[in-house]
Amino acid sequence: MSLLHAEKVVVGYNSADTILKGVSIRADSGEIVAILGPNGAGKSTLLKAVAGQLAAREGSIRLKDEPLNGLKPREVAKRGVAYVPQEANVFPSMSIHENLEIGGYLAPSDVKRRIAEIYARFPMLAEKRREAARTLSGGQRQVLAVAIALMVAPQVMLLDEPSAGLSPVATRELFDTIRSIRDAGVAIVLVEQNALDALDLAERAYILTAGQNHIDGKASELAADADVRRAFLGG
């Protein structure tokens, strides 16, 4: 059984606007799954539906054998699904330490231990713990956003365009961080603007078009497929 399983999910922002039209994905522990496709395909909408930010009209979303449909974002997070949006994913005026404290809101009695683990894992955050998040570079801010998500000890992490606006060096460093989280057994579902980089990072991938599954498979095989490269990966 997959850790995360979304099946035939239908989602829209209003009754006249259906974005996802029966999308299915799965993700297992210790696996990075990339969600790719053209603009408007429904990639970010899918993450929001899994995170409880948007309600699915049809279909099922399950964590192991537990349904997530209809749960509020807080309840989804409590069950072990952490969501890192593309924007507004840190509190700029607050210190790094305060950001992490907010990330631990679901288990306040465990915050000190979790923050200590975060600082051990990300020495840069420890060094800058008293500085405002707005002083961080783009790559450092994304690391902080990921660290905030780790404060809930997630089984699944949903990342929406984590490398957007980052330099190639910052992107490589962030992807190394994502791999280390995968290696610790967390399932990662990733929407990423650079499809080739995402396929190099992921074990499996789904390509969506017009709110529907188009093709899926091993990331390495999709990256090597001439038709897929021509249609979706820029040649």
C-alpha cells in the first residue's frame, strides 16, 4: 500500500471552474515524486488539495488507509502531511527561531527538542537564529521554509516550486537538502519549474495536462524518452 494515494481527484476553485479532472498519484516512504506539466495543468492545485487547502469534489485522498478528504489544513498537518507553498512560506519580520516555534504549533511540548534537531541538521539556521527571516538569501529562505515543515515530523512533504527564483548553486544546495529528507524516509511530492532538474532529483514522475494524468513512470525513463522530451521538457 502506498503511503500517500490520491485517486480520481476532482477539484475546482468554484462550481464553474474545474481544474483537476480525475487526477491520480501515489507516493511511498523514502521516495521523491515529481509532478510536471505545462502552466495551468493543475500541479499546484493538486498539492493544495492534498494539503486540505482546497476541497476535492470527487475522488479520494488517503494517507496509508486514513482518508484526508474534508479535513482542514491543520488536521492534515497533524496526520503527517507538511505543505510548503511557493510564496509566503516564512514570516519575514520574525526571527528564524520564532519561525521554527510557529512551525511547532501542533506539538508545543516538543518544540525545544525539534528545534534542536533542526539546528543540528541546518547549522546555517542555528548561526542566524536571532536574525529576521527577511535577511536570508533566497536559498536560505527556502531552507527555512523546509525546516518549518519538518517541525511537524512529517511522513509526507509537499513542495511547490521550491527552486523558483534561486541561482543554480542555491538550487543544487536545496536539492541536496531535499534528498537528505528523502533519505530519512519522508515521502516528497514536488512541483518544480525545471522539469529536467526535477526528473534528475525524483524517482518517479507524473506529467499532467489540462487537469488530467497524461503519462507517468520512472523519472529516468521519462527523461530519456524522446517524445516526452520534445513535448514537455524543451527538446
